[in-house]
Amino acid sequence: MCLLWGWQRYGVVEHRSYRTAIGALDTIGLADGSRATLSSDSRIDVALSRAQRHVALEHGEAFFDVAKDPGRPFAVDAGARRVIAVGTRFSVRRDGPDLRVVVTEGTVRLESEPVDGRTQPTTLLPAGSIALAGANGVLVRSGSIEDAERYVDWRNGYLVFRDTALSAAVAEFNRYNTRRLVIGDAAVGELRVGGNFRWSNAEVFVGLLEQAMPVRAERLPDRIVLHSR
């Protein structure tokens, strides 16, 4: 469930902050007609006025279905980066200084703050784009809209892996569950996995690993440790 932290109204300015707990999702209707879906353990601050539309992604991930308004761009700030759209559908995920942007409809613009006084290039991201932004710059992968949609299938309760290292898959499950999955040794973390899994049922995922791969699970009250066998 989304938790409303505060509400302020100064003239035509509206400001709200929303957050979700671990394992919770929520879809919020914004005053401009846009919608924001918050992933697990996420927080956004929303400020809308007649002159501008602004969202700050404090942590986590959010998917935005933006109402079209050419005179009032929709901007999402996440650390040193800003994602700007007019009317489109996209997600922004923030992991500390790293950012991932997935565009499933329309085009968005990714901007970065200057580095050492030097202006950074702007990146245009059409539908099907997946952008990874970090300390070394911005890496963009262009693909089909169907491929991009898989990255935001968490909205439907699923995590999708395609030849993914088990260590990375475990990290994704841990975003949604308080009972942690733990990589017990380097060899098990390097195994590759694929498929669609419900993020709410890590136990089923672990059971499938034990059946199909050289993995032994040590089940403890607060965690499940994965070992090679």
C-alpha cells in the first residue's frame, strides 16, 4: 500500500510524497491525469503546477503513464540525471548513483548534470530503448517494445530473466522480499537462469533451482542460503 507522507497546497502548486514498503506496489493517479506505479520499497515526491510537472525519484523504481501536455513537460529527477517527457510511458529505476530508464511508448529525453564544469550530452530514447546511466556515462540498448516491456513486468507480479547470472536474479528477488536469498559461494552465483517467476514466491524459485541445477538450499528463518553441490 502507498503511504502518503505529506500534502501541501500553495496557490496552484500541489505537492505530495508517496512511498511503498518492501513487497508492496501501488498505482497513483496524479492531478494532471498521469499515473505513477511504484515498485517495492520506492519513494517519489510529486510537484505539479500550471507551469510545470516535476517528480523526484528518491529511491526504488516507478513506471509513469504520462498525460500529454506539450506546454508542460513531465520531468523526473533522480540524482544527477533527469528524464523528460511530454506524453509517453516509461520507467525510471534508481540504485544509488546508477539509473535505468525503460521506454515502452513515445520518446523521452535523458539529461545529466555537468561534470567538472563540462556540459553532458542529451540522450533521446525512443520506445524500445533501455538506458543504463552510471559513473562511466550512458549506455543505450535499442530493441523491440516487447523486450522493453519485460523489464517492467514487475507491475504484473513477475521477474523475467534471460540467461541471467544467479547472483543478479537473487538481487532482484531481494528487492521484493524481507526473507533474503543469499549466495553462499562464487560458483553458485555464476550459474545462469532464465524464465518468468513471481517475485512474491521466492520459495518456488529456490525449489526449481534445486530440481534443475547443482544448487543446495539452506533454509533459515530469515534467509535462504544457496550453495553449490
